[in-house]
Amino acid sequence: MRALIVDDSRFVRTHLRSLLAPRGIECEEAADGLQGLERLHTCSGFDLALVDWNMPGMSGLDMVRQMRAEGFASVKVLMVTTEAENEFIQRALDAGADEYLMKPFEDEALADKLAMLGLVEA
């Protein structure tokens, strides 16, 4: 299984990788939405994209909209963000996100979301 981690924080990318790698998930990273889209185009076979909302260049929300418009329908999208209000959650889901995880989060919460997406066993 392959995941694309898109976050402008190197710390967050490293932390997510450290949680996914022991589950056998190979990870690629991008620092913003534009880099994320580039990785989707150049590195095929992603099963999951973990996408932050607030990033310079292109926001995570715009990235999700663009990837869905370009036909990346099979890639599950988990928004991983500090935006906690219901309005943001609904906007992310409307844009094409499959699930939503609020920062900060525990490893167990990430595992629950991966199971909800059908990517790991509960």
C-alpha cells in the first residue's frame, strides 16, 4: 500500500510516516498541494492521500478538488488538519475527501480512520 503525505510541516510529514510505515504503508511526501498533485502524476499507485488544509501555494482543499476533477477517484483522501468546525468538515467532504482527522491526534485515531477507509483491519 502507498500513501502520499501532503503537509507544509516537515514534522507532521515525518510523524505521519512514522505511524504509517510500521503498518507496511510506503510513503511519499509533498510540502503543498501543487507538489502533491505533481506526485500523483509522476508516482503512480497511491491508495491514500493524507492532506493538510492550510498550506502555501495550493491549499489541501484545492488539491482535493483538483485531484478529483482529474480522475483520481480511487485514491482515498484523509484530510488531516487543525480546522475543527463542522463547516470545514463539510467543505472537505463536498470537495471529495473521504474522511477527516483533526490535529493533534493519537495513533489510535489515525488507525481508526484507516480502518474506516478499508485500508487496514480494525
